Amino acid sequence: MPAYIISDVTMSDAEAFQTYRTRAAASIAHYGGHYLVRGGPIEKLEGDWSPRAIVIVEFPDLKRARAWYRSPEYAHALEVRDQALSRNLILVDGVRQEG
């Protein structure tokens, strides 16, 4: 089943953010992930949540998502994360597609 990393991001430093984004994207691809959502307009429909930018990455399964998050490749991106952005980050298990 697919697994999803969902992030609510607030950029702090544009230059560091680009460095983080480039490094993170390469590490995600290396672990079989791909972006489903990478920023873009947000339309609030209900509740008090007011995210600035949402990122959703799909991985083949929880094992690959966890391997990516703990990987040396992603650690390279994390070197600039605190300067680049603040965020909330969650991992969610997907559902099996019927068909």
C-alpha cells in the first residue's frame, strides 16, 4: 500500500529553502517517492487550520517512507532545514486500491 508524507511548510530563508528543496527532492526520488502536491493555492473549506504551503509525497509503502526519512541522503537536506523552514510533518498509511 502506498504511504504519504504530508508537510505543512513555512519558509524562513529563500536561499536555504532552495538548497533544502533540491536535496530533499533528490533523496525522495532515490527512495522511490514522488510529489503529489508541492505548494500551490490552498482553499480552506472547514476548521481553523491555515497552512501556508502543503507538500504531499507518495512512497510505495511505509517501509520505504521510513527508510527515506532516516536516510543519509535526506540527512543531507536536514542540514539546512532549520535555517530554511519550519513545518509540521506526518506519515500516513494509504489504502489499497480496489480494482
